[in-house]
Amino acid sequence: MMSTSQKWLRFHYLEEAEHIGGLCRSWKYNGEQNGWFLLCQKLRFSEEDKTKQTSNKDLFEMWWFQQGLSFLPSALVIWTAAAFIFSYITAITLHHVDPALPYISDTGTVAPEKCLFGAMLNIAAVLCIATIYVRYKQVHALNPEESRIIKLNKAGLVLGLLSCFGLTVVANFQKTAFFIVHVCGAVLTFGMGSLYMFVQTILSYQMQPKIHGKQVFWIRLLVVIWCGVSAFSMLTCSSLLYSGNFGTDIVQKLHWNPEDRGYVLHMITTAAEWSMSFSFFGFFLTYIRDFQKISLRVEANLHGLTLYDTAPCPVNNERTRLLSRDL
């Protein structure tokens, strides 16, 4: 005679759930065949796993410029290009310069375009400082124990900040009013900027293929070569043009005719200057993909519960994103 429990086991199934990590397996016992059988298996996630899945899903649903801090180099290039274009259009409309390849600085020499030129380039300098700093923090975080990379990274930061300072000098000291100061600003902007690009290209070489692919390095190397050729052409032709053999009024000259002495050198110099600026744009655009992988946070450290406390007391620190993703 079978007991009641044995009869129940024979004609009914027992269900058992097995949890291994995030995997949930459902087993059932068949009393007639005296064995356990896998009924189904499915993934179960904790609340932390669900939060990670949601964030990853949001990441794929975001636009490319919303991922990480990729909007910084994008905004830098777009804003700086807009400063050049708006100043150029204004100067051409008011007949302050010739339409055929004027100096970039000439489009911001006379009012009202010089006001627009100066204001927009000052904002561009701030964006450039932010971009250079984020790049510095990213390289440092990816290579915390590489002494050679750390030194090059610090050198790149200093060179980049000097270039940004030169950009503000160019924006606020016009060529026709403060020629020497303007030239010093241009040397800082283009000279230190070119060295910054060179240092970042070396860093890209040393970080591939472990940190990123070789393609990024080759792209940046080509842009640096483009920048170097433009810089050499501009430096050579401008030195010949301002040597004094083509007149003393070249500094104040905003309108050029094909019959003027030094016209060919002038055109080569201006073309090289615009080309060099575009090489800077191209280099910063290579940061977009890298900046999609980084975000910065701000930590607020309070030394007291009120502003009247004189003695420090422990309080909870607040950590927030440097910039909200909603932007």
C-alpha cells in the first residue's frame, strides 16, 4: 500500500526554483518517472542590474552629442567656425575687407564686426579650455601609472592653455591698433596649438592599440602634418611679406588688388592661415568619439551645517554631474 504522500508524488509535480546569479531555473518533480525535469529558465536581475540596463538603454537612445561630454569639442568647432563666418559676412557686407581670402584677423578689425569677433572668440577660448582639461583628465585616468604619458599629458595641458590665452589676445587686440600684441597672441594661438596637437598625437601613438585603435592615431597624424605644412607656408610667406620690401603700410592694409606688390605672398599667407585654422577644427573633431566615454562630476564639500559655524564638523558631501544630461 502506498502512503498518501507517495500517491501525491506519483500523480503531481513538485516545483522548485534554482537561482544562480541572475539566472532563474524552474524544476518540476515527476513522481511517475521519479525524476526532476527542467521546466524553464529565465534571467532575473536585481534592482542594480535593472538600473544599469536602463542607463545602457538610455545611452543607445541618446543622440551622439548627448553621450558623455562629446558636445564639448562639437560646440568648440561649431562656435569658433560661426565666429569666423559671421565676422566675415559682416565685414564683406560693409565692404571693410575684400571677399577673396582676407586675413581672419582682418574680418574682426573694424567695428561692428570686431565686437562680434572678440566676444565670440572669448567664448570659444572658454570652450577650448574646457575641452583641453577634459582631455587631460581622460588621459590621466586611462594611464594612472605610466610616468612618460603623465608627463606628456601635463605638457599638453600647459601648451593648450597657452594657446587658449593667445586666442583671447587675438580677439581683444586688433592688428591695426596693437600689431605687436596681436602677433604675439597669434604666435601663442597657432604655435602652442600646433605643439599641443603634436603632443596629443604622440599620446595617441603610445596609447594604441591598448586604449584605442590605430585609426585614431593615423587620422591625428595626418591632421598634424596638414597643420605643419600650413604653418610653414604661412610663416615663410608672412616673413617675406612683412620684411619691408613691399611697403610699410601693409599692417594697416585691408584691401588688396592683384596689381599690388606682394599680392601673391599675401594670398598664400591668408590661404595658409585659413587652412591651419581648419586643421585645428579637424583635430578637435577627433575628440568626439573619445569624449563619449567620459563624464565629470562636481563634489561639494561643506565645512559646517550652517554658514555661522566656525569649527568644522562632518557633513555629507554632495556629488553631482558637472553638466546635466538634460542639456
